[in-house]
Amino acid sequence: MNYTSVLEKLENNEITPELAYKSLYKDKKVKPGKRAFFVKLRINVPNEGKKINTFLKVLFAIPIPIMFARLGLRIASKYAGSDGESIDFKEISRLLKYSKNTMVQVDTEDAQVDIKIM
């Protein structure tokens, strides 16, 4: 079936939305992203002064291997409390592994964090 015929059958209630989805997207395979090897962090805390920011720049001057970042996520999962939020650290770790060329910027009142996955 082609795209328009499936949509026409769906509009006329001849098929269910699930069947329409399966017939339209059954041949599509999801390829994983490119494998990442390093995580580069840049942290700026404007209220703490120049010494703290210089220390953070020196501490994160070298990119962190993805293996250590995933290990940190595993350790964080052990200490994360169950305060109502359910965070799937295994899924985050899997996504981190295959997310090359991704940049995340977090801006709050307390700090600015730039994360680049290489």
C-alpha cells in the first residue's frame, strides 16, 4: 500500500491507526547513531569568582573518555534517591554511547554547563 491509500482507508475507518502505522513504517529500520568516544565539559559558575571557574576549566580541560562517563552514570544510579522522579540511567548510558556530535547547553541562575559529546 502506498501512503495516500493508507491514509484514505484510515480516514474512512476501514483500518485501525495501529495497522496504518505498521503498514506505513514496517520497512523503516532505525540505525544507531555514530559511536561516541569522549565527553567534553565546560562549566561556568558566575557567582563563585575567578578562582573556582579557573579550577573547573583546568579540571575539565581534557575530554573525559565515554567509558568513565558511563561509569559515573552507573555510580549515580546507586545514589539517586526515589524522590518521585523515575530516571532510567541505563537508557541514558546507552544513548550517551551512540550520540556523537551532540551538544547540550544547560543555563541556570547558578551555573552554565556545556556538554559536547565527541
